[in-house]
Amino acid sequence: MCLAIPVKIVSIDGDEAETEIAGVRRRVSIALTPEAKLGDYVLLHTGYAIGVIDEAEANETLKLLEEIASLSEVH
Amino acid sequence: MKFIDEYQDNKLARGLAYKIAKRSTKTIRLMEFCGGHTHAILRYGIRQLVPKTVEMRSGPGCPVCVTATADLDKAIALAHLPDVIITTFGDMIRVPGSYSSLQQAKAEGADVRIVYSTIDAVEIAKANPKKSVIFIGIGFETTAPTIAASILKAQQEKIENFYVLSLNKLTPPVMKALLDSGEVKLDGIIGPGHVSVIIGSHPYEFIPRDYRVACVISGFEPLDILLCIDKLVEQIEKGEPKVEIAYPRGVRAGGNRKAWQLTERVFEIGEANWRGIGIVPQSGLKIRKKYERFDADEAFSVSLNLSREPKGCRCGDVIRGAAMPLECKLFRKVCTPESPVGPCMVSSEGACAAYYQYGTPENLQGFKADMEQVDG
């Protein structure tokens, strides 16, 4: 029930937004994430965006994972 | 899909698995609080990727599972009242109560509707002004703001026939209750990712401080969970437990303040009844007096018989991490997803459902003894 999936905001209309994931569009409430902007990815939970994904942090995590993988190859 | 696919990469997973295996010397026990993590761990074979030194237990993080039978009985009794429409998230409908289920109530003529969102429940109320529409409000901190938002919306739009049966629960207090009981000794907790999107990481600080248990908040993709396990192993090996966020793309230390402020506007903290655990103080959300006209507990009165648990069902033990699903004699024999005895087999987040769906022999390495015990 705490499932939340990242969806992209493609348009905003007040406290609602049109979002898209894998070609599927859905209208969601952004009342809980008023900071969400066009093009942002938000975590969608039961019809509400509950948080905005931090792309810089996402990239940092991937960089860290790649470093770990390259280190394990050396051995 | 962006932010999903890249966290499922096989090569990166092997790199992490190698690092964890190299680092791990102590035999440790971790608990994944969240049912979503239990499913991901089984689905992606994470048990096979981590060394035998790392034991993993499922915790109480499945809202449907922890709903007490007495509360479920109340929901079923409400469904039988005249001119009532019950709206609920899907999994709840199949959970057996003491004498019936919401599904059975529906078959007997009650109006029970599955909704995806509280927004849908409010819409049903608008479309049926002559009926009382009750939303069965289960969930943790992730879901509570959405329920608060629905009550505020109903108030704003002057919808007089919308009610919530508030069964919402809070995660840090139940973690404290489990740690206080000492029934299952833990070295680390895989912290709930989406609960933490809302409440941040600070509410867990008591875990390392008071119990010397590590706590790392994790996302739900396999690489997120492996990264979390790596951080937990590192903390435990060093003997330096602390709260860390291994899901920084989703979780900020301060959480989503706006969402939590909204929740606190509508709800106040009170005790809650947890299946398998009992009454835990300060672990539930009650609707504040100001919004009591939306409170199903205030608006409706139902008489209930004494609740009873399904015979032989060990959901309570599974919820506390005191038993693995395979240790329940009913598992896979009497209790299956088609004919569930307890909620842990019904819910898409239930530990028994995860073990049933993904529990191949390879996936359950280390649990042979349990399986033999059950099969024997």
C-alpha cells in the first residue's frame, strides 16, 4: 500500500497535474507537492504525488553504484 | 521506465553483492519493515545475493495485515448498515474478519466498492448524496496525508455524506514496541522508503540511540535494497549504528513538511490496535474534534461480537517477525492466495503472499529446515 511509482508531470492545472509513465497518462493531485514543476518526476501514491524526485541525487546514487561495480571487477 | 529500470541492473547488483559479501563477517539479523520490501527481496532473489551471514526477517509494514480483526469486523458491520456505501483499497475486501469479510458482505447485498484513491471515494460521495459513503482509512504515514486531503476537500466542497473510519497507523512507535518487546533480536532495520518520503529520517533517530540498532531507509528497486543492506552491514561491522538514507532521490531528512502539516491538521495521535501486537500507544491517527462530522466512529454505531482470530493462522507472529511464513502449518496447504486464512496471504504486501508467489527453493536458501518441518 505504500507503493509509489515515479511519473513525469506533463501539464499542470491548479493542484492537479497530467502525468505520464511508459506512455500511460493519468491525472493526479499535486496538492501535497506544490513545489512540483513541469517536467519533474513525482512519486505517485494512490492518486497523489507525495514527493518530487531529486534527479541530482538519483544520478549520484547511480554513479556510486557504478563505482562499486567497477571495483568489484578488479578483483 | 526512468528511475526504475536503471536500479534493476544486473551487473551493478553483482558489484554490490560482492561488496557486501566481502564486508560481512558477523552474523546479523535485519528486518525489512515494509511489505513492499519483502516482495522486492523475494521477487528479485536478493536473499541469494547476500551472504549467509545476513539473515532477513519481514516486519509489520503491511497496512492490511496489521489491521486488527476487531477493526475489520467494525468495517463489515458498517457495510451492513442501510444506505451505506463502503469504499476501500482493494486488498481489504478479501481479508477474513471474525465471521465474514467485506467481500462476503458485498455478496450479501452490501454496497462495497474498491477505490484506487481517496479522490474516488469523495467522488462517489458526491454522486450519491442520499447515501453515506464511508472510506476505510488504512495505511501508514504515506497514505495518511491523502486521507487528510480527502477530508479537507469534503469540508471545502461541503460534502455532507463522506466519512472516514480512521485506522491509520504510525511506523516509528511500532518499531519501538517491537524493539521494546525484545522478542526478535535485530541488528538493523531496512527503513520504509515511502513512509520516509513523508516523515523524513529524524523520527527514527531513537533506534540507534536507544537500542544500538542500525536503520537505513531504502527504495524499492533491487539495487536500492542492496545498497541499503551494504550500508547496514557497514554500520554493524563498525559497531556504529545510525540513521542513513539510501534512497536520497526520494527521501529528504526533513520529509514532506506540507504533507505532514496537512495530516496533523486533520488528525491527532492516539493509540492503535495492531494485529499480532495489540494496543500500541501513540501509534494511530484519530480524526480531530474539529473534523468529527467526517469521523465514521462518531457518526455510526454498530454492535460487535467478540472478535476471534482464524484458527491456526500465524499472521500475528509473521507480522512481528517472530515466525517466517514457512513456519505456519497452514501455509500453502490450507492457506493460499485463492483461499486465504489470514491477511498476510491476501495483501499484495503480505509476507505470506510474497513467500507463496516467489518462494522457489533457490530463493528460500537457509529455510530448508523450516520447510522440512512443515512438509514433514
